[in-house]
Amino acid sequence: MNSLPIAIIGGGPVGMAAAAHLAQRQQPFILLEKGDSVGASVWKWRHVRLFSAWEFNVDRAAAELLTQSGWQFPDKNVLPTGEALITEYLLPLSRLPQIKPFIITGADVKSIHRKDMDKMKTLGRDSVPFEIVFETSGEMRRIEASAIIDSTGTWNTPNPIGASGDFAEGEQQLSAHVYYGIQDTSNAQDGRYVGKSIAVVGSGHSAINTILELHQLQLLNPDTEIHWILRKSASETYGGGEADDLPARGELGQRVKTLVEQGKVRVHTPFLVQKLQQAGNQVSLIGTLNGVEYTLPGIDEIVVNTGARPDFTFLRELRYQADPALESVPALADLIDPNIHSCGTVRPHGEFELRQPEKNLYIVGSKSYGRAPTFLMATGYEQVRSVAAALAGDWNAARQVELKLPETGVCKVGGPASDSSCCGIPVQIQLKTKSTCC
């Protein structure tokens, strides 16, 4: 198995960082990306400007490889858009001779299993290679691998509108009125949103970005109405403001707060949506507001930013574990569960926390967080650095933590913290830098 490649599933920023670390350690690898190019999911939000500067968005190993080819690091203080992240970083990285020959795009992974072994068989399991079944150009292919790094993310499996976690009644039937993601309104989408009544559902940074985008249309056409549907109070969504180590992240919340105070955005909270109903050419959102039956009529378009969830379908025949509530890697759950604490900053972690019952299977990147919010690319870069070190047999490097994350300025803990804890959670790994939680 030592001669078999390590398979990276997903060619986003974290998957490409994994490729860079493996290339730097001269470990054989192959990267399978479902889209036509690396960064395919990022391209869907290419118009969005990140709230973290280039300094936090470029992986160290990737930067070293790129610099050797003559690439120049972008201004570390500039906030890139998704498009810049692709064109100025991911695409140049994908063209390096150490990486390009080992990328297969248009590869839709259907299943991964141990060769000739289903999930139930144990004897000799760890010595059997993985087999990946994927479709490309209309052809089914199989490839063997010594390890799996799943960095497929969650962007392509968004959460629905329904407060229950399932689709609201009528949501799928009225899909022509619904958009999941951060809609690009720069060209007004042929008038889809201009002068319309729009409901934005969600409380995270994606929802805030959507509202700020729509406000630009509102400036051009004051008849554009923005309704913000939240399941919690608006004040909880504004973030840490000036206390945030990433000023642009703190500023997002303050900007949308100003729009709410000015009456540019109408807030409906806590509004639990249970049903969508057609009313002529418009839609009514039906549910409860503060426990009382409530209907929001006259909505033309709905933009859903309720988060996303991981897709485990292709891992069915492998022995993976996910937290029953968050669907995250189990060891991370207490660090990121919003039911326990609201710290947007999570202490760095690595291979030890990411291990699965299936040897040499790792779920990394935003998928490792499951449904939990606020994942930083820098966190994923640290994850794959540690995993790559472990797969190369460098356990000293794998156990170290080499990252200090920026504080959010927001932290509310649902329990007492002790001197040996971070947000009340025992520290389990050796920290090379100061812990950065609460």
C-alpha cells in the first residue's frame, strides 16, 4: 500500500492545501474534484469579499511551492474576493508541476470502500487499500488509494428553510422563488431582485453578506424591500464589532445593524418558518413568531442562508463517525457546538482529533465541522498540515500545533472554565502557540 497514492476528495482551498503538503513531503497523491476546475464551489460565491485578509487565506506549504515558481504573495492586508482567491492562488497552485499531473477534474465520487470488503468485515481490514469509484466524462472509473482525505466541504448541501431542519411544506414545489447561497446582484440578475420584496433567511455571515448586497439594489431602487428572517434575536447576529481581531468580520455585523436601525431592513424574529404558500405571483411564509401563528405575505424572492450540512453518502461502506447533533468529527463537537458556547474562535487541532475508526480516513475542512458555523480556511490548513505529517510518518510534526487564530470578540460559555480548559473544554493536544479561544 505504500506505493499507492493518498486520495484527496475535493479541490477547494483545504483540499489544495493538502496536495501542497503531500507534494512538499514527496508523498504520492491524487486529487479528485467534481467541478470543472479547482475551487468550483468557491466560484459560486466569487463575488463575495472575505472578511479575512490574504495572510489567513494562503496555506504555508502552498505559498512555499508557489514562491519557488516565481509567484508573489498578494498584499497580506488585502481582503480577497472568492474570484481573487481562485485566480490569484488556487489556479496558479493547481498548475505547478508538483501538483497538476495528479488532479482529475470533473470527477464525481460515487463511493469509497475497502477493496472487496464491506463495512462489516474486520479481519485484515487495515492492510487492504481503499477503492474509489467515480464518474468522469460519462465513464465509471476505479482507483486504489492508501489513505483518504475528504475535503468535500458542505457548500453544495445547504440547509433548507424549515425550522425543523427539513424542507418547509411547499419549499421544493416553489423552488423557482428560492435561491440557496449568496446571490450575486451586481448585474441585478435581469431584474430578478430589483424593486422586489425579498426574504433573507439565516443569521450568519452569509445572510449578512446577502443583505448588504441587496441593499446596493435598494439604493438604486427604493421599492426593493428586504425582510430578514431570524430564529434568534438580531443582536446575537451582530458579532464582536471592534473587539473582533478580523476588523472586516466585526464590521459586517455593525453595517447590517445600522441598516436595521435605519429601517432599511425589516427583521422578523424569532420567526420559525413551517410552510411556503403560493399567493398569485408571490409567496407567503407561514409559521410562528414568538410562539404565535404568523404569516409574512407578498414575498417575491427568498434567499436561504441557513448554513449547510455534510454529505456522507459516498462514505457509506467506510467506518466513519459523526457527532449525532452537529454531524461534525466527534472530537471537535464540544469545541464548536453553539449549544455549549458561542466562541467563533476554536483552538487549533490536528490529526489526533480528526482520526476516524477507519484507519487512514480523515474528514477535514468545513466538512469536519458538520453543521457548525464559522469555519476559517486557516483552521483547515492546520488540519491538513498535521494529517499530511502523520501520513508521512512524521508524528512529532503531526502532534504540534502551529497556528494562532484571530479572536472573534464574542464568547459566551454555557459552563465554568478551569485553568486547564478552553471554553470549559480540556486541552488534549500540545500547543506550540498560545491557545486562542475565550
